[in-house]
Amino acid sequence: MTMKDFSALVADAADRAIETRRDLHKHPELGLTEFRTASLVARRLSDLGIEVRTGKAVMDSASRVGLPPEEELQRCYERAASEGADPAFLPDFEGGHTAVLGILKGGKPGPVTALRVDMDALPILEDDTQAHRPHREGFASAHKGVMHACGHDFHTAMGLGIAEVLAARKDDVHGTVKFVFQPAEEGGRGALPMTRAGVVDDVDRLIAVHVATGVPSRTFQTAVDGHLASIKLDVRFKGRAAHAGGRPEEGRNALLGAAQAVVALYGISRHHAGASRINVGTLHAGSGRNVIADEATLVMEVRGDTAEIAEYMAKRARAVLEGAALAQDLEVEITTAGQTTTAASDASLGAEIAEAVRDMPDLNVVPGLSRTMGSEDATFLMRRVQEKGGRAVYAVVGSDLASGHHTPDFDIEESDMPWAIEALARTILSFKE
Amino acid sequence: MTMKDFSALVADAADRAIETRRDLHKHPELGLTEFRTASLVARRLSDLGIEVRTGKAVMDSASRVGLPPEEELQRCYERAASEGADPAFLPDFEGGHTAVLGILKGGKPGPVTALRVDMDALPILEDDTQAHRPHREGFASAHKGVMHACGHDFHTAMGLGIAEVLAARKDDVHGTVKFVFQPAEEGGRGALPMTRAGVVDDVDRLIAVHVATGVPSRTFQTAVDGHLASIKLDVRFKGRAAHAGGRPEEGRNALLGAAQAVVALYGISRHHAGASRINVGTLHAGSGRNVIADEATLVMEVRGDTAEIAEYMAKRARAVLEGAALAQDLEVEITTAGQTTTAASDASLGAEIAEAVRDMPDLNVVPGLSRTMGSEDATFLMRRVQEKGGRAVYAVVGSDLASGHHTPDFDIEESDMPWAIEALARTILSFKE
Amino acid sequence: MTMKDFSALVADAADRAIETRRDLHKHPELGLTEFRTASLVARRLSDLGIEVRTGKAVMDSASRVGLPPEEELQRCYERAASEGADPAFLPDFEGGHTAVLGILKGGKPGPVTALRVDMDALPILEDDTQAHRPHREGFASAHKGVMHACGHDFHTAMGLGIAEVLAARKDDVHGTVKFVFQPAEEGGRGALPMTRAGVVDDVDRLIAVHVATGVPSRTFQTAVDGHLASIKLDVRFKGRAAHAGGRPEEGRNALLGAAQAVVALYGISRHHAGASRINVGTLHAGSGRNVIADEATLVMEVRGDTAEIAEYMAKRARAVLEGAALAQDLEVEITTAGQTTTAASDASLGAEIAEAVRDMPDLNVVPGLSRTMGSEDATFLMRRVQEKGGRAVYAVVGSDLASGHHTPDFDIEESDMPWAIEALARTILSFKE
Amino acid sequence: MTMKDFSALVADAADRAIETRRDLHKHPELGLTEFRTASLVARRLSDLGIEVRTGKAVMDSASRVGLPPEEELQRCYERAASEGADPAFLPDFEGGHTAVLGILKGGKPGPVTALRVDMDALPILEDDTQAHRPHREGFASAHKGVMHACGHDFHTAMGLGIAEVLAARKDDVHGTVKFVFQPAEEGGRGALPMTRAGVVDDVDRLIAVHVATGVPSRTFQTAVDGHLASIKLDVRFKGRAAHAGGRPEEGRNALLGAAQAVVALYGISRHHAGASRINVGTLHAGSGRNVIADEATLVMEVRGDTAEIAEYMAKRARAVLEGAALAQDLEVEITTAGQTTTAASDASLGAEIAEAVRDMPDLNVVPGLSRTMGSEDATFLMRRVQEKGGRAVYAVVGSDLASGHHTPDFDIEESDMPWAIEALARTILSFKE
């Protein structure tokens, strides 16, 4: 196959990927409910002649946290069925086991390479103004209050595009390529179950990819570092309602307890050994103006430069929450809703990738280690690969954004799709031992 | 007409009132959206030959606070139309002017007497277990999340029952009887607009009635005192969202500001001159776990033994809210969502009522002043009557409750309807000068 | 003895009492260190031929709380010795047993009457400007930081003046008069030990007296009610110091814990059954700017219309303090430093007193029950008398003040001394059965 | 001069330095009151034939912050006079201008080198047990509550020892040596006035020295980095006192306002660009248990990896303090009590120093950049030198400590004095251009 043929192949795959991205954007699914997405991914991989493993086979069921309630799982499952999910694969994902692993055996002997992309959307109400392209061009979310506002639609579509290219060039592939389609990156709930299911235990090189994150279009950062470890907590205070005018002393005020906890949580002492973060993202409490609130819920998280710092923050947070409960005579339930860790990108692998793409025109390649402050559960996969003697990087496909990640008018630049597919396909083709 | 005829008349009216109460219970409407209720009240009064005034004629539009959003008003209006609202009267109430005044001219000269009842329901999800009679007997709320959980359905039905009895005995009535069907007692939003529209300016005797409030069945308290003045505030903090991990210093944390405000609000200094209360009933803030919350809303109220104490509490609350906004670099909007005042029941009128009903069998009449700690906007009507030289009482029709006011399984004892209608009809018939 | 003689006797006693008051004002002693004061009281009573009981005989040692440290007791004892304490009585009071009981047997049979006055000063730095009479006329406190700023100097002197008059008229006294010179009213620490020692167990009538409290000169309130029950708590948080820059996570921040506790303490829910109060009077924490504070102390109290409400507040306060300790990983010690209760004045006794003094010229006598919001441990004595079948009142000798109680420029109007002595002497002489 | 002579010279100087250190330890003086210390330093330098500049000549008077009250300055001045301050120099330091600059002109042409040591003590009560060597050997603080608990006595004595050695070897010195004896390092108040007076404007190499800081004995770190910028604030809330029982609503509670501020201060959002710190070191509020506190004072500081982060923290802190004042109706005064900045040590200079001392036996030399988390105002001097084109390092003379810096039983190991003097003298002698 000539270079020209390769370009045509990429162009074709990219067209289809953009189409796929728009379909996924229109049908966003929250973490662990990616029933439609996962079934379509499995179908496509299968159609490309790639071996497909799904559901519990690639996801340790017991390691999942933050699972939606049974009714919600059911509702989403049915919605997926009604919106074109692939009936052959759909049942594999029941109960929230929405992971897919594709395995492509190359025509030549060689190493095991893994590419990790994620598939879940966010609980954000999408912008419905003409200024927002997905709305303007008719592919805005059909699921009210759910939105692909972090680019995982792009990731999934790109992953399929790369699979398409490599499947077409199967004979040139050395060794094995594993396509890790992960659910529930948001909330840090999907990578750990896949890690524990062993999907990357034999991997020599792992590339986890994210789009944008502040990096401009046509820029490829091959080895990003500095993810903060995070622990996500859901908190529920339970008190006793009372008529606030008539019997105030009979109430046990969950709203007040939650407020006291919030104020104290932000005041947890910083740690000398590195950066830490704490955020209470949402607080909902109370039922009526003149009723002492009997329930309050907090959705929060802590982060740290190291897993130890994150643990320190979580431990202190628990004490603060329990102290508030004691002070206000409340019960408190604290549930771990997700977790991410830290992982270092291997600079040598970053350099190899940069080398593989250096001839691509109009592409700005940044090979050195650069730094982010986000959290990512791909770090669990990366750590496992490194523990087993392999190497891993977190790479970023730059893209100019209409608006920041996690905002209602988030939109990526689709013209970054072709080069992204080409760069990663070239990279994987370059790994020969 | 003989006493026996009178009893039969009451029994008949009471049967109809219980039926009405069940119909209203099944179709509860929140304050200022009592479109169906008000239209049916107007129709019935009209059918009884009573002069009816409605809407803006009996309600000062500009004095209303806490009006639901336009869409909500529209939605409720349409629902009323579809559920049997009287088409002749319905348009009178558009835009949330859901007050009705009935005026019955007696056959003999005499004083002006007013009877005030309220019509609105509460935002409570009704119990749907077999233990709850409205559910068991098929008249539970058809409007999910809205419920007559304070007995105003009983009040409205009882008012119509009394009107029915007095209309039938019109020739024996001295002077004029005004039936004040007030919207939006909850939240303290309906009485002030009716007061300002002058509906009780010419009234010599006002009887405001409430059912239950801890008083047992077959007990009639003719003059209750001690309502706390209250001021209801809606608060909205506006900050700026930011990625809590990546750019924490760019956020302006509305959730944190709200929590600090809550903690400080409960700590406002007590007032030496009498009881005070403060409650933040609900707090909602934030959008996502890792996003610094850009908005928080509080629904709160303050109360005081006197209007001055309530004002003191509200003034201090405003300072606390503004201080929290300053500390966290937020904007804060504070809206008065309702208000009640205090009013003393006239003991002499209480005694007159007790005298009028003293021959009723099996009725425990409590004539002296007794004390509550609730808030009521009937106090505005009572104060106006007293300012104009009339007298007023707040009377309580006792009833054994299945569960407390404002709870999901609240239910009154319907066997208290007949004596209540009889007692109040007798009372009004006894007023001759 | 003629009325004229009686007047001369009173005038004489009042002159001496004013002199005594100035001597006591100059030598103020804090609660349980009234060594000099008590010894001079004992000496004077003894010189008047009154039986004297002192120290442990009239004070249950084990019931004392808030005892000053041993060194402080020793220092004050020595100061008293060096400033003219009576050497014969001084040893009786060692270790902080500074109570005196005088027992005057009248010449005629009759009831047992008790008069209770208190002797302790306050930890306030006295005003040293010319505007302040004690300074101007040379009798300001010689004990820096200690001051008679509540009029207990007046009480003690008045008590001795009354004793002087009654001793001179012994033959006209019916029954027995007990003069209760109580230590440590401030902080509520002196009355309970005297009550438990049984000093009023046989008393038919108890008159506890206070000067001023907002009542103007030449006004005598014979039966005041409404003292709040109070519980005084001393709190100490113990954490761990750390370098706030270098090892912030190693600290356990007692200052922060104390601040969180304070904020929550003021927010304890009001009680429907009556007024409540809470105050943290002082807070001291920390050692250096850049050291995480390892210790914090709070001096606080709660009050309530009833002992039950005060107990409720104290219970909630303890939970708040323990919650703050848990949240910040601190130890907390909570010590009861004093306590007062409530007691009702007997209106009938108030009326008897009013009757006894009604002929006194230029005296405004207020016999009915009036209301205060202060706390007083005389309530323990009053309750005991009432439990044993006697009657008790709390009476107020009005006096125009230069400045409020507990302020640095507090000063009473000495011209209220003569009528106060006369009124109480007349009153006691009037009790015949 | 031979090496042996040099060793004898050092040994001699070290003996004297240890004696000096003990004398200074016994007579500790707080920042800007180092009257005795500065006068003795000036006298000694002068006796060594070194040019001496003092007081306002080397200290910009207007740049001083956190100056003690006039009476305190006067009291310390008189104490110094009575405890052997040098009468010839003492007047130079009046009013808190306690800086000394010594200028030694070497016998050979060459660069300008500056050595900076500090002279002030801390407000700490020294341990008085036998376990504490200064107490055991009779040189513990004679000034109760003031203590050399950070080793500045060692610094000053060592500086004089080095001056003694270099003065003796003057002919071998290239260029000029400036001995900067700085007051008030604690609180960050002394270096900026000296910097602004221009004392290091012509300096080619600046060595600021500190003893210990966690570095063990016989270890010399030649270039330490990572000082946090700090801003020290003194805060005073002013409210209004009131009787907490009788008129709670009239109070404006400074204690409560301060507590709310503290809780919010610790919750200021972290900054993404680097480490930050905040600490409220002390809080004092209130006067009496039952008085609403009318005053509260906080001693606090913020720190940051960069001056910008410290400024961010200070700006947010001010908003929090003002918000608390607004919420509680208080006045607030915020005074800047001191400030330090950041400065980078020059690695090349660190290497030069390491080279100069590499032949010293039994000395562990650590030449690379190491990191601290403390704050130091020597950074102002370092920055100025670097701005003017010179180089600067912060060097640490290791010493095993009995207890941590700023603790009551802090004590350095005196056997580190000889090598410290030798190492720094050798270093300065090695600078030839």
C-alpha cells in the first residue's frame, strides 16, 4: 500500500469517525449506562474482523462504585434498545457492565500495544442556541440534561477510526493491538474494574488519549504528566424534621450540619508534601421553608499530588463530616463514589511516539513531559502496565474549543479528527518490538 | 324553621362539604394557582344566590409577592381548565389573582360579619400507602408533589357549607356576611393583597378559622392568640464556576458562601423582648462534583413574637447574607417571598362566639385566649378590622389528626365537619348588632 | 424607742454603712477570695452581739465549683492579712470558704427571717478618670483589675447596717433573723454550697436583695421574678502545635476548632418553651503567628427561662463542642464553672413587705411581681425555703447609676443607703409570726 | 600565616563566640528592641578595627512595620542600658533602629562580599527544667517570656567570630566584606528597611546564613531554596459590649465575628500555581462570661510559593475579614505587620562555597539546591543583590537540636560553632574577583 493509499484510507476512516462522533453526541450516555455506545462499538469492531470481548469479561463487577440505581440502569438500557443499540451485543452490558475490549492480531510478530479511549457523557444541559454548532447542525443531545461535554464522543469515534485503519493494514501490524473502550471515566469509576479484569496485564505499551484540555488544534502532546489522585465522596446527613416555629428544639438540622461541614471541609490543613484540593460540588438539603431539614446530600471530592495526600485529605474530610454529625446530632453516610490515582508518563515512550509522527505535515509535536492538574482514572491502567514492566503515556490530541470542558457550549474542532487518527495509527504501526 | 329543620339543613350541607373537601383534596393547587378551586367556589356561591367578587376586584395585584413564574401560572391554569374548572369564572383569576369574596345580604338590618378561609395546598408528595385514607378511598392528590397537607381543603369546603346554610336561612341573617376565600396562606402571600383591596374595611366582626393545630376533635377554641410575625426570604448567591482541580482560585464559590451564611444565620443574637425564630428550609447549590459552584439558593424565614422582632431578625439576616457575599466575592439577591404579622384575638368576641354555641351537645368550647406559635397571614385581615374599629378572632375547629400538619400522611377527621358548619352558622346568626 | 430615735439610729447606721461600702469598694475581692470582707463582716456582727458562724460550718465545701487555683487563694489570703483582715476570723475562711452567717435572736417569740446579701467583686479594671466618683474621692479599687462593679459592696454594707439597727432594737424583734453573707454570686458559685449547708432550712421568710438593676433611686421593688437559669461552662481544647508553613498537616488546630465551635454554639436551636441565651464571653487561643495553635480556652454560659431549657442548651452545647473536637482531632475538656436556677418570688410576701414600708416618705414602693432577665444564684436559697414550706422574694433597692452594671465606671447613688436600711429593718420588725 | 595559625585563630574566635552566644542567650531582645545586642556588636566590630555604621544610616526608618509601642521601646532601651549595653553606641539605636553594618576593607583589591546574620529573639517562655542546658548551665533568659529559640544568638556570635578571623587576616582579604547584622527577622520586619537603605546595593556575593532548620551537625548546605513569600497581618475587630442575658440584641459580637472569619480564612481556595499557606496564630477576644465581646484580635499570616500567590491569599483574607465584619456589624482594622518574599539561591555561588570548604575534615558539604518551606526576609536582601547583578545564596549551618525551632527547650549544639566560623571565613577568603 502506498502512502497515498494510506492517506485515502485515513480520510475515509475520519469521515466515518466524524459521523460516528455526531451520532454519539446526539445520544450521550452517562457512566455505566453506555449501553447504546458500547453495543455500537462492539458491532463495528466485530464488523472490522477484530476480536471483541465485552461486559463482565473485561470488567471486574465487584470493583465498580457509584453504580446508578437499578431503575436508572433499566431505563437507560431500554432507551438504548429503542434508539438503535445493537441487539446482538446489548445484553452483554446489562447491569452496567459497559466495557468493550477489541483485540487485533497483526500479521507480524511483535509487542502488545493498547489504546485506551473512554465513552461516557456528563450530566450537563446542552446549550440550545444557534451559536452552538451541535444545535445548529442538528446533532445536539437528544437526552435532556446529558451531554458529551468533555469530548469522549470524539475519543470513541477516533478509537473506531484507528481500528478501521489498522484493520485495513493488519498485515503491517506487528504484534497485538488492544482497543480499550472504557466506560465511566467521569467520576473515576471505569478504569479500575477494567484494570482488575486484567485487560492490560500483557501490554508493553499503553497510550491513553484525551482531546483538547487546553492544547490547541494540530498539536500533539505525546507524554503528559501530573494527574492528581482523587477520591470522590457522596455524603448524606440524616436528621429529624420539625416545625421550625413551633418545636425548633425537636429538629435535628441536616442542612445546618451540612453547612457546618462544608465550611470546615474547605479549611482542612494543606499538606506540605504537595498540592491538594477539596471541593464540595453540590449541596441539596431541606424540603420546606419552615421545616427543619431532615436530610442533606453533598457530592464532593478531594485531590492530591500523590495518592498519600489524597488519602490524607479524605481522612480529614471524614473526621470533619463526623464531627458535624456529632455536633448536630445527625447520622452521616459517607460513600466512596469513585477514585483516580497518579501515574507518570514514560518519557521514552513519548519520544518514540514523537519520532513516529515527525514527518506529518502541519503538526506541532510536543514530545517532552508536560503537566496537567486534572484527574484521570486511566492512571490505574497506566500504573498496572508499568508494574508489569511495560511503559505507558497519557497523550493529548490538541483541539481548539468553543468553550471549556464541562460547559454547556463545549464543542471540539472536528478537523482535528483526521490527523489524530493518522498520528495514532502511524504510531502503532511503528511499534515493532 | 324549626331546630330540627336546621339540623337537617346542616347535615345536608355537611355531606356536600365533605364531598367537596374530597374533590379539592384530589385536585390540590399551590398558592396563587388555585384556579380550579376559586372558580368552583365562585360558581357555588353564585348558585346559592350570593354576590360574588373575584380576582383583581378583591386582591391588590401589586401587593402580591412570591408569584410563581409565568409558565407555571399558565400550566396550572390549563390544568384547571382541563379538570373541570368553571369556565365562566376561570378567566377572572388569570395571572394568579385567585381570590373570591362572597357577599350575603341578610333579611334584617345588622352588622357586617366576615368569615375567612383559605384555599391553597402545599408542595408535599402525598403518602401512597393503604394506611392513608385519601389514598385508600381514592381521593389522594392527582397532582404529584402537591398536597392538601394543612387542611385548607377542609376550610374551603366548610366555608361553602356555612354559606349554604346561611343562604337557606337568609331571612334570619342580620346585616351582611362576607365570605373571604383567600389564596396563598402558605408563604403568607394572599391575605395582604386582599386586605389592601379593602375587603374587610367595613367589617364589624371577623372570624378567621383553622382546623386542628393540635386541638382535638369536637373542641372549639373561639379566640386563639400568639401568632408569630414572619418574614419569608428567598436568597440567591451568584458566583463563578471554575475547575476545582485546575483553577480553584478563579472560582467564586456560591456553595461555600451559602454554607457560611447558613451557619451565621442560625447564630443571630436572640432578642430580649420576646421569642424569635430563624430557619433555612432548603439549600440547593452547585452543578458537578469537580466544579466550583456558581449558584446557590436558600429558602428561609424569620419569625418573632412581634413584628419588630421579626424585622430585627430580617435586618440581621440581610447583613449576614451580604457579609457572606462580600467574603466569597459573590453577588446576592434577597427577595421577600411572603410575610405575616401578629394580631391579638378579641377576648370579648371569643366570649360572644362561645355563648352562641354553648347549647351544642358534645362540643367542648374553649372561650379564653389560648396560644399558638404558628404564623398566619390572616393577621393582616385581623389587624385591619381592628384598626377600623371592629373586632376579630382567630378560631380553631379541633380535629384529631392522623399525622401532623405539613406531613405526607396528614388527614383530618371528617366527622368534625358537621359541628363546625353548625357552630359557625349559629355564631353568625347570633350577631344582631 | 420613739420613731425619732429609730430615725437617728438608722441615720447613724447608714453613715457607717456608707463608710464601710467605700472601704469594701477600695478592697474588692473576687468570688471565694473574700477573705478580708468576710473577716470584717464576722468581726462587726460579733461586735454587735450577733452569733456568728463561718467557713465550712455554713458552706458545703464539696459543692463549690470554679474554685480559684491554690496559689491564687494563697495570694489573696495574704493580701487580706496585710490589708487589715480581722486576724481572729481570717483563718476560718482558708481555702476559699468565705461565707458568714449571723444569727440574731429577737426578744420575742416569732418566725425565722433571713436576709441574703452577697460580697464578691468582678474582674474589671476600674475607671481612673476624674469623672468617676470612687476615683475622684479616693476610694477606687486598690486591687488592679478587680472592681465592685455590681454593687455587692453596697449589699454587704447595707446588710451590716440592718444588722446594726436590728441589734439595737433586739427586744422588738420577733423570732430569729439570719443574716446570710454569701460569697461568689458572680459565676453562681456561692449560694448552692450555703444552701446545701442548710443555712436556710428553717427559714419562714427569705428576702434576697439587689441594688439598682435598672430601678431608679428611692424605688423599692418588693418581689421580682424572672431570673433565667444559667449554666456556666469553661472549655479547653487541646491540639498539637506545628509549624504552619513547614508541616501544616501535622498540626491539630485548637484555635480553628474553637472558632468552629463558637460559630455552631450561637446557632443552637431555640426552644419553643421559653427564652434561652448562649454566650461565649472570652476566647483565647494560640501562641505565635506561624504556629498552629495547640490550645484554646472558652469561657461561656447558657441561660433559659426554666432549668430544663438551660439544661437543653447545655446538652446541645456539649455536643457542639465534642463535634468540633472530633472534626479537628482535638481533645476537649468541659468544666461546669457555676450554675444558677430559677425561682418565683412569693407575691404575698412581696405584699407584706410593701405594707411594712408604706408609711415611709418619698419612697416609691412597687409591690407586684416584676420581671428581670438576669441570673442569680440566690434562687437556690429561695427554692430551698419554698421547698421547706417558707416564702421567699427577690427584692430590689433602686438606685440611679452612673453607668451600667459590670462596666468600669459603675457607681451607685449612696443616698439610697439610708432608706434601704430603714425599709428592710422595718420590714423584718414587722414579721411577727 | 600557616594553616596551624589559622586553626588557632579560629579556635580562639570560636571560644569567644560561644561565650558571646551565651551572653546573648541570657539577654534576649525582641525584634526592633535589640538595643543591647546591637550596641555590643557595634562595639566589638569597632574594636576589631572594622568600620561601623548604625541605626538610621543603615535602616530606612519609614519602611519599618510592626514597631513596638513607644513605651515598650523605652522600657527595653532602659533595660539594655542597665544590663551593660555599650553607652557609646546605644543612642544610635533609639526608637527601634537596631541595625548594624560592619565594613572591612581587605588588603587586596577584589569584590564586595556580604554576610548577613540576624539578632532578634522570640516571645517564648524558656524551659526552666534541668533537662534544658541553658537553664542547667546558668545562661537561660533573664527576660521572662523572651527567648532565643531560633538560634539568632548563635548567628550574631558566629558573625562576630568570622569578623574576628577576617580582621586578623585582613591582608589576605580581597575586596570588601560587609557584615550585615539585621534586627527583627522574626515577623519579617528588619531586612526590608536595610535593603531600602542600600546596604547591599554594591554587593557581588551575599551569603545569608541560618543554623539548624533540620540539617544535622557538621553539615553545610551552601544553597538552599524555596522560601515562601509571606504577609503577616494583625487584625482587630471592634463591636459593642452588651449584657448577653438582658440585651443580647444590642451587642455587636466581635468574638463571634472573629470566629466566623477564622473558619472562612482557612477555607480560602488553594491556588493552582503553587503552594499556599494560611494560619491564624492567635485569637484573643472578650472580657467576661456574660458580656458580649466587644473586641477581638487575630495575629495571622499567609504564605505562597510566589509573591503573587501570597498577595492572592492576602487579598482573599481581607475580603473574608471584611465580610465577617459586615455580617456581625463590626469595624475591622487590618494592619500589615511584616512581609517576606521569595528568592532563589544561585547554584553557581553555592558551588563556589562548596569548593572553598571541600578540604575541611569531617564536614559534610551539600552543594546542590535544597528546599525549605520557611519564610525569611533575607530574601529581600538576596533579591536586591541579584537585581543589581550580584549573586546570593541562603546557606545553612547544620546543628543537632535538643528540640525544634520556636519551642521552649530549643538549644543548638555549640560544637558546630568552630567549623561554621572556619567555613565561612575560608569561603570569604576564597573570593578574589
